[in-house]
Amino acid sequence: MKSFRPIPLLAAVVSLALLGSSARAGDPSFTYVDLGTLGGPASVAMGLNDSQQVVGWSHVTGCTVDGQPCRRAFLWENGVMTDLGLLSGDEGSIARAINESGLIVGTSERDVVAGFGVYAGFSYESGTMTALADLGTSGSTFAYDVSDAGVIVGSVPDPVTVRDTTAIWLAGAITNVGATEPHSYSRGNGINENGLLVGLAWNLFSPNDATLFDGVKWSTIGGEAGPFQNAEAYDVNNSGVAVGLQAFPSGSWHPTIWTPGIPGGTDLGTLPGHDIGELFDVNDAGWAVGHTWLDIDPGTSRAVLFDGTTLHDLNDFLPEGSSVVLFEAREVNENGDIVGTAVVDGFFRGFMMTLDGPWEDLGLGLAGISGVPELIGTGALEGGDPVTLTLTNAAASATTYFVLGAARIDLPFKGGTLVPAISSPLGTYFVLQTNGAGELTLPGTWPNGLPAGFDFFFQHWVADAAGPLGFAASNAVKATTP
């Protein structure tokens, strides 16, 4: 048996740099998650926060309105979809955004026919859905986005003109910020943490313009401010980068980015074979998501990701041979996770594409009866950078075999699954002991010179005197050099 020494964590495998690389040529890697439904045939995902809480709408079981399935706002979290209900007297609801504290906003609806009906903006918090205040008119109100500070942005009818105007809500109070916008109509779509909001504005019988409000004054960032017409802004990140659509010389709407200090918008084009598209959301890293399609056939829509350099078809990140079609992408969080709508067996289905980080929990092992030890890896995996492997939930003061290897074998062992190949030249194990709380922390550094895309596997096998098999296996984690 080999004893553990507090040296760089993988010093035993410095020769790994000599192996061939499985690099992904710089492209991100994702795992597809089907969000399911509330029992009905379809669902749509529209909002996401950094905790992977997802909101949208889903059809529900046993409910129809005018022969059509009812749709209800949902919150999806850790694999469970929860019906958020609707406001009293309404027939359906849609959740559009969720902030980091879990505050959800959207609209509750009734008498909807072909997209027209009566809508009421709502906020949802601590199990309660509350109608947003209006400006004293009886028209529909809409809530489209919410900041982490709890500022909600949307639109309401103006009490004087009875035309749509941009509004914000904070702590239940409403402010008509669109009153000073020079167009006849306006709508707020997105807001960042600095209070900067974007949307669109228009006059009767005129194209839309993309607009921005900095808390004091309005400006037109796309449309009539430039040589082209028809523009709409949907979101803005904390650097002031806005995304949406604009008609460029081609005459078709294209996914567009507006960058502070750069006049006009940047035309990102479309996927090959498409001629129209839009972006719905942008994160602070500059990743933006949306969809493009062939104008004469909306069924050709495909979800897209702009990673700051390239406009990707998000479908290219699905497993080879997948029958799922990612139809549109609605939001990307600061971790790079993306939500939107797929087509599965002919029905819309909410999805999440989780960005595969350098550490992946493989979820294997799970033998033993004294609790399931959990292994967690942290660190950026850049050469020379610190890394930490932490074992929790094990038996107190227990002997543990920390196993690691550059190959994965998934060998049945002691009622669990041994993941790393410890018999190879690039595999090994150390005999260690947990503390009185059943925990163990292994600090170290990631070796220099490893090829991009190189995988390494870690696991613990903990002596379990109470278990009939004598061991409790932790989950295995995979570390991939970026």
C-alpha cells in the first residue's frame, strides 16, 4: 500500500502530458436535460438563474380552455416541476424570469384567442402569486424581467394616452418610466443590475426601434438611429451590452448585439440556410442565445449560441444521433447553462443545456449502509493552480482508499462501481483517514503540461464496519483539463 504525502495532487502522473489529447478544439460541452411537463403534452422554458432554477409554462393534466390544454407557470428545480397556479379568475399563466433570490415574474391570462386576451403581470415569492400594480387603467400589464435587486420591468397602459408604456415595479410600487420616451408606445424587456433597461418603442404605422433607458434619459440604439429599420432589444448585461434583432441591408431581421461606445448594431448573421433570427438573452461573459430560421418556414427554427466569436447551432452539442431538436434558446446564466424549447416527439418541451465544467459528478458508487460518502472537486484545473478534493458524509475516523486514474473502467466492486482504473501505469491509490465528522480534504495543485481535454477520475472507498460488504463507495468525479 502507498502512503499519502501532501505533494502536488497528481505528481505521480506527470507523464500524462505525453498522451494524446481529446480536446474539443475550444468549443464548450453541454449535457441535455429534459424538463418534462406538468402532465400535459408540452412545456416551454423561458427563464433561468445561476442556481439552475428554471421557469416557464407547461400544459397541465385534465384542464382545457375552449378545447385547448391549459398552460400554467412553473418552477423547475432539482428535477421537480411545480405548478405556480394563476391569479383569481384567470385561465392560464406564464413565468418569464427568475432572479437569484427566487423572485419570479410573468403574466396571468384569460380569454386568450390567437395571442390576444386579458393579461395581468405578477410576481411570485414564498408560494404566493401577487398581481402587479397598474397605472389606474383597465388594460393588460406585462412583466418580462426582474433584477437581483427585485426591480421588475415590463409594460402597462399609460393613464393619459392609454397606450403601452414601459414600467418598473419595486416593492409593489410602480413607476411609469416610459412617460419620457419620445415614441408613442414603448415596452421594457430586460434590466441589468445597474438599473439599465432595454426594450422597444414605436409609432403607429412605423417600424420598431430598439431603446435603452439609463435611469435618466432614453436613447434609440437600433432602428431609426441608424441606416436600417425595425429593431428590438430584449436583454442587457452588466457591461451594457444589449441583444435583440435588427433589419440590416439584407432586409431580414438578424441576431444583433449593441455594444456601448460602438455606433450601430453588430449583425451576427444566421445559421446556414436561414435568413432571419433574434437573440433573447446575454450574460456578463458575452454569451448570447436565441434562434434563427428560414422566414418562409418557421418550423426550421434552431436554437443558437453566440460565444463571443461564433454563432453556433446549439443542436451541434447534442449527443450524436439524438432525435431531439432544440427549437429556440431563451436564457443563458452566468455559469453558461442555457434554457429554451425543444421539439420532442412532435411536442414542445422545455430543456436545459448544462455547461460541462472542469469537474463532473458521475454519480456512481453508492454502496454501503452508513450514509453515502460524497466527493466534491474544486479548482480551475489550469496548470499549477490549486485544486481541492473534499469527502463528506462518510463514517467518522474511517479508513478510506482514495483512488485515482486516467482511465475509466466502471468495474463492479463491493456492491458499488469502481470507476478509476487503478491498475494502469497512470492509476494509484492512497490510504487515508476521515476526521471525527466523517470528512477529508485533500489540497494540491494541478500539474503543468497536460493536454486540453484530458480526463482524470477520482473516487473514495471508505471502510464501513456496519455494512455487510465492508465498504461504502463515494460518487466518482471526473476532472477535464480545459
